[in-house]
Amino acid sequence: MTDNLTQLVEQGFTAFKIGWWKFGRVDAATDEHTVATARAAIGDRLLAVDAGGSEGFFPGGLAWAKRTARMLADYDIAWFEEALAPDDLGGFAELRAGSPVPISGGEVLTRRQSFAPYLRRRAFDIVQPDTTKGGGLSESRRIGWEAQDLGIRLIPHGWNTAIGLAADLQLSSALASTDPVEYKTGSAYVEDLVAGEWRLDADGYLDIPSDPGLGVSLDPEAVEKYGTRPASADPKE
């Protein structure tokens, strides 16, 4: 992990998120060692932690999440993501009410109606809809408006494709308190599917594409290589 984070720092990234793998799945010492190692590697840059509570057999519960949130505060963690199972509305509300670090979640929820109870219960400090599975940009923007009215930030969940990243960049430009977007490096589905390339500026930001639509164009050869072409799609002779 240290080598990977160091390389990303050298590439100009200024915000990082770690988690899943062993985090929340071994013991408290492993959790703290993971966070301490990441903090040492990136210095005082933004660091968020994602427990991956939407994983089917994630063992962490509310007591674990409360203890872990207190530990994360010692390392100046920007937010604690998916600390609980995604349908644990009461648990998230209780965790967020007493947590010393911001609590985030919502990546597996779909449509604004699913988000409404979490927003109204103040279960999140940061809500994270995934535009590619939550109803598209219009739905994400509606979620963002409701969140903004309640003093909750929206930071979109990415981790999918270049089209998802392009959509998140457009969404971020339309919401007042959204600045970071999730961006998975080293993925052909993010870095190769569109013509051109994603470039960080000197401050570690991506430009918001300004061409029509989402602002990007698919690379036909990359789509042919990485896309899905079922045999049934081939013309019959």
C-alpha cells in the first residue's frame, strides 16, 4: 500500500481513500496500522476510509463503528464511509450523532425516494449516490438539492467507468459543496474507454469536460476490446 500511495502522490493526487480488504475484518490493531501507514505515506493530504459495509458478509457492527470512528479522528480522517450495512438506517443515525469524524454512505441506494429517510434522519454528513445506478444525473441532482437544504454534502460514488467519472464531474459542477469525485486509477474502464486522457492539473484537480453532452467521446477500439458483445448480437446469416 505504501508504494502505491507514494506513486500517486508523485503523480499529483491530493486526496486518497483506503479501506475494504482487511479493514474491519481482522482486528482493531490491523485497522489502526492500515490507517497509520496510509497517513504516513501521504502526509497531510486528504485521507478518507471506506469500510465497505455493503459487502455481503461484512462483520462490523455499530459498536465496532463507534470505536473505529474514535480511532480515525486521531488520524484526521476526512470521512468514514460505509461503516455499517447499507440498510441500517438507525445505526447510521446513531453513529453519525456521536462520531468525531464525518460519516458517509449511500452508494448502493437507488432513486431519491431511497435516500430521503437517510437525509431526513441526518444519518450521513456526506451522501454518496452512484449516478450510474441511481437514476442518472437528474436523480443525483435532486438528491444533492435535498441534501444541500439539510446541510449535508454530496460526494458522488464512482469506481465504475470513464462515463461515470464524466457524469460525476458534471454533477460536481452543479452542486455548491461538491469538490472531490471518486476516481479509480489503473482501470482500463476508466482510463481507456474515452478518447484522450484524464489529466490532473497542478492543484490535483480534473477539468470538467466542456464538449456537448457529458463532454467525452468513446474510443471505439477500447469499447470493442472491453465491452460486452453477446453472440446473439451478431447478424444472422
